[in-house]
Amino acid sequence: MKARIVYASMTGNDEDMADILEEDLQDYGFDVETSDVGFTDASDYLESDLCIFITYTYGEGAMTDEIADFYEELKALDLSGKYFAVMGSGDKTYGEHFCENVFDYEKAFKECGATEITKPVTIENAPDDEAIDLIDQAAKEMADKLHD
Ligand SMILES: Cc1cc2nc3c(=O)[nH]c(=O)nc-3n(C[C@H](O)[C@H](O)[C@H](O)COP(=O)(O)O)c2cc1C
């Protein structure tokens, strides 16, 4: 089972999330490829069974150029038959904009016809023990659902 994790990270928090999830999925036997959004074509998801996007949110929900470009590429894809999950790190002091870009991407994947495999995992800033548990649980859920 192939999984592709794409992450957007300025200060490393979302990259850390991607690393944790990658290790978890490898432990569950997935063939995982992980890449920075700036060096990835959205069409790379076409090679995977499980498509994962992990992102920051900056600027009160507005997308940075790198994730806006990827978002446009993503929306042009047909991902029917594939599973997806979104995750990300934000800051609750931004109120209604907390992790807004995670939810933007959740909507885009649904519009591409993919099936959501786990609920979005949203954490605050750097992953602490509680956040790591949430990522581990999500990975387990992905494995339980995809390896019957
Ligand atoms: C200028 C600025 C704007 C931000 N805007 C938001 C926001 O709108 N929503 C949110 O949830 N977090 C916001 N954050 C918090 C970051 O998303 C958070 O620190 C995140 O962990 C950064 O991830 P990264 O280390 O992967 O870049 C903002 C941070 C900065 C510095």
C-alpha cells in the first residue's frame, strides 16, 4: 500500500508531524514517500493509494504562494478511488482561523473525489506528547482501515 505525505512547513512544526507520521506508517508496512510541497507536483498523488497533506496556516487563513499553487494543481486531479487525510499545526490565538488551511485542503480533496480516511488532526505549534499520540492514533486508524 503506497502513501504519499506532502508537507508545508516554515519553522519545522509540520515537517516534524510529517516525520512522525511517516515513521508510524512505515511501521505499519506502508510504502511511504514524503516531500516538501515546494518540491512536489500534486499529480504525484496519482501514484499513491493514500494521499496525505500536512500544512501550517499563516496570515489569518490566507494561503502562502507555495500552498496556493499546489492547491490549484490538486483541484484539477481526479482522486476517486483513493483515500486522503489532512493534518496541520496552527495556533488557537488565531481564533476562527485556527488551522484554516488544513480545512481548505480537506474540502479540496473531497472535491477531487477522494475518501477521507481519518478526521483532520490539528495541533498547536510543535508536536508535544499529546499531539504525537493523536498522530499515532490516526496512523493506526489508517492501517486498520487499509490493511484488512
Ligand atoms: C504571522 C503568522 C501568522 C499566523 N497565522 C495563523 C493562522 O491564521 N492560523 C493558525 O492556526 N496559525 C497561525 N499561525 C501559527 C502557525 O501556523 C504555527 O506556528 C505553525 O505551527 C507553524 O508551522 P510550521 O513550523 O510548520 O511553519 C501564524 C503564525 C505567524 C507567525
